Amino acid sequence: MSFTLVIHGGAGNITPAIMNEELEKEYSAALKGALDSGHEVLSKGGAAMDAVVAAIVSMENCPLFNAGRGSVFTKKGLNEMDAALMNGSNLMAGSIAGVRNIRNPIVLAREVMIHSGHVFLAGEGAAEFALSHGIEMVPDEYFFNQDRYDQWLEIRHTNFTQLDHKGDNLKSHLPDTGDYKFGTVGAAACDVQGNIAAGTSTGGMTNKRFGRIGDSPVIGAGTYANNATCAISCTGHGEPFLRACVAHDVSCLMEYKGLSLKAACDTVIKDKLIKIGGEGGLIAVDAKGNYEFCFNSNGMYRGMKNSEGKEVVAYYGE
Ligand code: ASP
């Protein structure tokens, strides 16, 4: 039986002009590391959901991405993270929002799914649940990152929020640091049983207001999985993704209108989302192992690895 894993590390103004050889190497190594982590689970006959968690944990632990360790700073100068996980075989889901000091938010989302009796926990309640379930906590310093901090310093006195992968912002940092970091992360997988799952993890947007929650942890907006249709993880400016219920809309187009995975993704990302000013993209798989990368931005960090040993890592548009 075959299996497929797809991942993303954020979408935005990612072009050759804002990258360099060194950065490409770093992102390539990080994306391949995440693909390997998920692939190992799937190749041993493991569940799609576990492969998704393994791939996302790998990216959360890597400061290159805006998730877990590399999370951006809020208006108050803190790191508040959101994450979600959904299992397409039984439609179980777990989400957390506005959590701090959690090493791996996707692990907490899985714990919420399996052991809380709820779907969505936020803020202090999520923290209390994490503590009582032995979820690993880390001090504020774990999340400190000079580039992200400087990025926040530039706009903290304004009311602007900022996708961490806006090209202008990237450019202004690249010459100084050479290792500018960005990218919400996500994964979707189809396992050898034909079950699918999806997960997303993010630090959100730089300078976001205290308590702001994006699309990533909202089931049906940034994350969704259903064996009957597809498993989806989104990335981009969260507010339009929330308003367009992007992930569930793709699933509905397949379920109710019989669209193919590709046609459904294209309709939502390249038409409906653009009409309401939404920029970003998604990764998707279906229960036959078909996969899609779809984005309306200049680029999206992305990768795929399957049972045939095929591996793809890419950044830019076609
Ligand atoms: N969608 C995320 C949010 O709005 C950000 C991103 O994908 O980069 O929180």
C-alpha cells in the first residue's frame, strides 16, 4: 500500500530575489528533516495523524519557522501560539490557541483531541490542561530570537500586524542577518490504511493584538481532514482564511460538487480567496494519496515525500 506526506513552512513573497544560496540550503535541510520524520512513521505502517505530528514537531523545533521555537512576537512582546490537528478517519479534532511556553503546541493539540473531551482550548485553560497532562513547558528565553524581536521592534508602536514572510520585511533583514526566519508550518498525510490527517502550528502574525487568533487552529478554516474528501493545512493572512472557511470549503466542493482535489483547491485559493483579498496557500492530500500544493502568493515553502521514495522540496511559484 502507498502513503504520501506533504508539508509547508509558510507562504508569502518568497522569490529568488529575497533568498540566497545559504538560505535555500537551510530551508531545504529543515524541510527534508521534517519530511523524513513523518516518512519514518508512515513507512512503518504508522497512522497519518502521527506522521503529521512528527513532521510538525520537527519544524516547531527549528527556529527557521514561525511556530514553536521560532514564533513571532505579539504587540506585548510575547510569543502566543496556535495549533490544530484533525484525524480524517473519525473527524476527531484538537485545537489550542493563545498558548505560551509550550515547546510543541501540536503535541498539546493532539492531547486536547484525545484526552480533554473537547475540541478547542485557549489561553489559561489550555495552559492548565497542558500542565496537568505533562506537556513539556519551556521558559520565555527558549523563544527569543533576535531577528523576530527586531522585526517586532520596528512596528510595535503602530497598529500594523505583519505576516512574518512579507518580502519587504525580509529584505530589510537579510543583508544584516543572512538568516531571516519565517513560516507557519503544516502537514497533511495519507497512510497505508488510506486514512488521512492534517495539522497546522503557528506563532501567528508579528505585532498581533493580545488574544488575536488566526485561522490555523480553527477547524474548517486553517485545518481540516475528512477521509471522504481531503486533509488540508493552510498558511497566509489568517483573517480572510477565517472568513472564507478555506479548508472546509475545499472539502465541501469535493463532497457536494464532486470536484477533484486540484479543482477544489484552485477554486478556493485562486478565485474565492482572492476576491476577498486573501493571500497565501495550502497543502492537501486525499485518501488515494493524491496531493496538491496551491497558493496565490509568490511562493510557499513546501515538500512532499511518498512511499515510492519520491521527494519534492520547493519554494517559488511555477
Ligand atoms: N495563518 C497564520 C495566521 O494568520 C499566519 C501564517 O500562516 O503565516 O495566524
